[in-house]
Amino acid sequence: MRSLATLVAALAFALDFALAPPVAAADLRIALAADVTSMDPHFVNLQPNNLVAWHVFDALTRLDDNARLVPGLAESWKAIDATTWEFKLKHGVKFHDGSELTAEDVVYSLDRPATIVNSPGSFVPFTRPLVAKQVVDRYTVRLKTAGPYAMVPYDLNSVFIVSKRAASGVKPEEFNQGKGVIGTGPYYFVAFKRGDRVELARHEQYAGPRPAWDKVTLRIMTNDPARMAALLAGDVDAIEQVPTADLAKLRGNANFQVAQKVSWRTIFLHLDQFRDRVPGVTDKSGRPLDRNPFKDVRVRKAISMAVNRPGIVERVMEGAAVPASNLVAPSVFGHASALKPEPFDADGAKKLLAEAGFPSGFSAVLNAPSNRYVNDERLAQALAQMLTRAGITMRVETAPANVYFVKARNQEFAVAMLGWGSLAGDLALRSLAATFDAEKGFGTWNWGRYTNPRVDRLVTQSLATLDEGKREAIAREAMTVAMQDYAVIPLHHQMTSWAMRKGLAYTARTDELTLAYQFRAP
Amino acid sequence: MLVYLIRRATQSVVVLLVMSALVFVGVYAIGNPVDILINPNADQADIERAIKGLGLDKPLWEQYLVFLKQALLGDLGKSFVFNVPALQLILERMPATLELAVTAMLIAIVFGIPLGLWAGLKPDSIAGQTIMTVSILGFSLPTFWVGLMLIMVFSVDLGWLPSSGRGPTQELLGVPVSFLSWDGIKHLIMPATNLALFNLALVIRLTRAGTREALVQDYVKFARAKGLSDARVIGVHVLKNISIPIVTVTGLQFGTLIAFAIVTETIFAWPGMGKLLIDSIHVLDRPVIVAYLLIIVTFFIVINLLVDLAYSLLDPRVRLADAKA
């Protein structure tokens, strides 16, 4: 094998490798960590697809690097009454075909997701609350909701605005050839080679800050070591989602830079709080328990105390996380900063368990996905050891995400790991801690079926409060109530990182998006 | 011959039917892509609408019958996440995988047979011993590790070869290929070598074993006694007799290379169809999984048939009508 490799290498050397065309200085090549499936920005709500769409398209509202809402195509918005939102568009925004963005395009774009019926992950949840859309004038749109609903400007951050003229009559699959891919973003579409790359070029009439790069190539490299190697070999200029194990090495290498930030993804444990007899929960001798220990807040608190969060951050996450006390990251709307991460106290946990009637602890199964979150399997193993030390013998069971999520939604787990990224604390609580109600869309990911009328009331009230200041106060209160009741056990907020060659800079983003136009050359 | 081909074709159809039914039931047992991809804020109505939109609300047998009916018309369904016909999705990635697999197979044969012959003819020489020792490495080192090492050495440290991806493509008889340009070949060298290693070792060992066995056979002694040159004895008589196991194994291995180039494709970010299968399994994109496996099964059937036909050319004693599929 070695002889062959040497031969091949000699061959490559003998033939002149300098023939390869040099890369122009103003091109940027970025390796993405996940596959892009479609060029239609309304087909399926997947992060890699949205990432590409943020280059070509824009939305009415945007997120800044702290995941706070800022104006996008809309220069301003306000609630003119309890159920009507008015958005004022910026003037003179040009599509790639030279036509001007108008209110007609906005209404068309908000109607379009509902016309795509065969999507496994539709954008309809963002547009469904809008029961009526009205064009007031060329630059003004009014959107009506059935009841007071504060999330409208946030939801519209997820709906890309396409050109009505260009996209009308174009099928979602035709977008992949570039048909209808006409947006107002800083880059226009050049080519999409499925499973390989997306090529973009600068839109010279873009109204915002002029990006530094003429051409951008987004290469799809899902394998972590391969992505790293491509950066080290100089085949790409930057990569996203740097493997945690490689961070230290990169930091020590003067040829590369790392940008890192706490992301909005929070990792936590759901505990079964609705069944009287929980599957897999037994006493130490293996007999099923006759009551559900997780219904007792003292047991939930004991679990939280038994977790050594700084230890996890340092050892399992290799520094690429921060201990969590909330369901949303510190910079996100509705984060209750008065809450502090639970201090590690194994003895205290044992005492609490004894108080709750489990002096010798009990046994349970800890379920986790095996390929979804950063180091998720190792995290589950570390947690199981910590809990076992405090008296709760935990057996770890992991499964690939496709199997795991289906089982979790069928309530097959007693203790289950989940990660969540959200734009707002009240929104996260609605999905994760509000009482399950399929019709209202409350508690849809509340696997443990935690229920607390006070949390429900506060979340409902918060989502209906159109004044952002008042709303955030209520959202914080709801978060505090839920966390002090240990609705779930927060573990840590993941950090997300980018690595790039020397001479590039990137402002790390809480929303984990990799945006070529925000890479800067010095 | 004709009867033989007809019988083989019938068997193939049965295999394809069983295969598609198994995959259908298997994927159904795990779940559906809506569970994985649905928006976190979706309510029950959204989820039901999505399931209905993909036709997943119907009973399984009905979904399968619809699939069969469409399949007979040449339509294997539309990918759930790519929203393009599954067949198109696979076919557009197939040239990349075929290019990689064919190159790997060529490397294995072009280097493997001479090296194996050498080792077989001079088993006690240093060269022969070295070849065999190195071939053990080819067997035992895991593909992903060798791939990463190749990248580390030739791309990161030496900077001779691009670390990943496929070079620029040109149309050859309507098929996009990348081996026509130097840049394309540079991209191809490492992944093809990586994929070839196992088979290279296999071909070396098969050739060596066959050669050693053949050398003591009567026909070789007879040919030598007749005064034939070494080149003719080995190049014609020995080589022809040892090629049956080599053809069988390389034939089957070629199918495996195509179907399971996944590891190499992933490490080298090669946009082939192996990667597509893994991604599709992650999100339970059933049309793609079914279509992919059907195509692979068809591949294996065709390759096996070709191997059988090759037997009859190599060994006149083999009668196709007797060969069972």
C-alpha cells in the first residue's frame, strides 16, 4: 500500500500540478456541514437550505448575530391594533432581475408555502397565523391574525421573499435549475450541483453593505475530518461546525482563525411526568416502581443537582459549551438571567432523594440520540455516571436520530435528551413545557407531559402581548416559573464554531448560520 | 442460452419484488420523514397535512400497490426531501460513483495481477514476501483511516493533491465525467486509490494462490516439457486457468464497490450516490432508499450474469444452461 501511495504521489509530482488555475483573491469557498436539498426557499425548512436562501433571498425581518430581531426588507413594523400588524417596506430594493420589491411580492411570498403540499417540513406554521393579508400601498402590507399574536415579526424572519413575477408558475423542483431563483439578497444564484456545491455571485445592485467576495462556493462536506482536512489543505477558506476535538489544535496554529459563540441550541433532559408507572423505572433489584418518582419536584431537583455541568462543559464538550439554567441561550429574547445554573451537589442530591422516599435511589434508562447534537453519546454516558453516583442507576440507550425522534414522540422514554434552538423564551416554553394540546400546538415537544397551569397562563399571555418590553418581562417570568419547578433539566448551551484561514474574519452568530457576505478580509 | 437468459430474468424480477417489499415494510416500521423534518412549531393539523401531502396517510399495502403501479411505468416516486424524482436523483449521481468504482477496479487489476503473479512465481524472494506483507495491510487497515491518512499526507502536508471533491466535469457521450482533465484526475487519484486498496490486496492474494497452485499442475509441466517459453506458459496457460476465481471475485467486488463506496465518498466529499443513500436513510426518504436498492440489486444481477457469461468464455467446459443463478 505504501509503495503504491508513493508511486501515485511521485506521479502527481512529476506531472506539473501548477497547471491548476489559481483562485482569484476575491473568491470565497466555504465547506458546509450538512446537505442542501432544494433551491426553493419555501420547499422544506432545513437549516442548510435556509443558509443558502439567506444569500439569495431576504426576509421582512432578520436576526443580528445575537439572534435579536432587526429590520430586513421591512424598515419598520408595528401592531396597529390587537390583531393587525403593519409592515413598511424599504424603498428601492432591487431583485436580481432589476425589478423593484413591492408589497405584491411580499403577499405572494407569504401565500406560497401553503401551495406546496408535498413538503415534509413546511413553512406553513409561520404563515398559518396570518388569516388575511392586505396590500395598503406599494410599500405597505397589513397582516391580520385571528387573535393577538406577538410572534408575527419573528415568524416572518423564516419566510423568504421571492419575486412574484419570477416565481409564478415555477414548480419547486424547477428552482434547482435556477428558474425562479430571483431574490433581493446580496448574491445571485449561479449553479446548484446536488450533494456537491452551490455557486453564487455578487448582486451588484444590493442595497446593503457590499460583500467582499465576487464569487462564493458553498461546498457540502458532511464528514467532520474531511471538512477539517479541506481547510488544512487550503481547498476551502472556511468551515462551519468545527469538531470540538480539533478546536485546540486550530487555536494553536497561526495559519488559522477560530470564531466561536454560544449558539441558541440548548441541551436538556425531559422527564416523564404523566404516567404512574414509567417504563424502565425500577428499584435497585429490578422490580418496577409503583409510583412515578419524576412527578416529585424533589427528585427532579436532585437530578439537576447531581449533574456536574462545569465538568461536562470542560470534559465532554471540551470547552465548547456553557452551563445552562434556561431553555434559551443568554442572548436570546426571554432569557431569565436571574436564574443560575444548578450547582453540583451529589450529597445534597442523595439527601433530597431520601426525603422524597427513595433513600436507596432507583434505576432508570437514559435515552439520547447518537448523531444529532455535539458529542451527544458521550454526554449521555457522562450523565449516567453522575446520576448513578447520586443514587439513580442510569442505563444509557442511544439511537440514530431517525429512530430516536419517532420513539420519543410516541412517549416511549422515561428520561430523554433533547436539543432546542429558539428565537424567544416564550416560544420555546410553548413547545417544551406548556401542557400538551395538539389542536393549539402547545407542548408539541413536551415529551415528559409536564403540566403547570401557571406556565400555560404566562406563555399564553406573553405570546399575546404585542409590546416587546412587557412581553419579555412576562416571558422571563414564565421561564423562571418553569425552571424553578424543574419542568425539564437544562444541561448546557452548545457553542458553535467556525474556522478559517488567516486573514479572514467572521462574527460568530448565535443562530449558527454561515453567511459568506459576513466574512471579511482585513 | 435463450432459455437460460429468460430464467435468469424471471428470477431477477422476483428478487426485485421481494426486495422492494422488504424495504417498504422496513422503512414504514421506523417512521416517516415528517416526524423528523416537521417544523417544531407545527400543530397537529400541520403534521396531518404534511403526512397526507406525501401520501403517507394511506395504509401500507395501498402505498405499496401505488408504488408498484408507478414503477411499472418507470416512475420510482419522488424524493420527499429533494422533491425531484428518486430515479433522476440517483442517475445524476451515478456517473461519479461509476467513475470512482471503475478507476478503483482498474487500479486493483492493473497492479494486482502482475504483483500477484510475481509473488506467486517467486514466493521466497524479498519482493514476493514484501508484496504479501503489504497486501495484509491492504486488507486490515480500515478504509476511512487510510483515506484520512492519504489526505493528511498528500493534501495537508505535501499539498500535491486536492483533499476532496470531484474535479470539473466534461460530457463524454452525454455522461459527465471528470477524468478528461488533469484537474479532474488529480481529484480522482486519492479516492480511487483508497477505494482500490482492499481489492488490490484481494487480487494479489488470489493471483498468488492461483499461480502457486497452477505451477505444479500437469499441464504446466507438460507445456514446459514441450519447450514453450516461460512467457507463454505463464502469460497464456497459467493466467487463463487462474482467472476464473479472479473474475468471480472482481465481478462481485465491483458490485460492492458501486453499492458501498459510501465511506470513501463521504471522506473525500465525492458527490456519488453512496452518500445519497446514507443521507436518505437519516431522514427516512423512502422513495430514494427503495429506488437506490432496486438499482443496486439490478446491478448485482447484471454483474452476476456477466460473470457467468465470462466463465463460459474462459472455460469451455462450463455450460450456461446448467449454471444456476
